[in-house]
Amino acid sequence: MEELIGGWTGMNVVVVLRVGGGMTEHKHSTLEGTLLKVAESGVLLELPKDRPLGGPTNQTFVPITAILHVCLLERDKLM
């Protein structure tokens, strides 16, 4: 994953998450945030200040097994 989106570090992204059970499920959820780090095991995001999901630093780790899709977010939309 690092070779695919590692260059997006510091940019605003949308991460589409897998939600629910089996492979036939089509449910999903999204997270918008700043991409802080990309690793083999997943991505670290800094969430917007108004989203109380992360810890004290408002950062959250998303494991690769939970990711369906990652794309760049338009610059003005996040802040």
C-alpha cells in the first residue's frame, strides 16, 4: 500500500471502510482526514477537530483489512 499512496502523506483523503460481515455485504462507511502515515498494516489519519472519534491527538489507525478504497479529498472540503 505504501508504494501506491505513500506520496499522499500530508494530503486530505477519504478512506472507505468495510462494515459488517461477509464478502457479499455492500455496506460501507467513510472517514475523512489527513493522511499521516502509510504502513503495510494500514494507515494513520488525523481526523478533523469536529470529529470526536480519535484519541487525545484526534488520530486514528485504520487497518488494511478494513479499507475498501482510499482517494484524495478536494482541498477545501476537510477544513
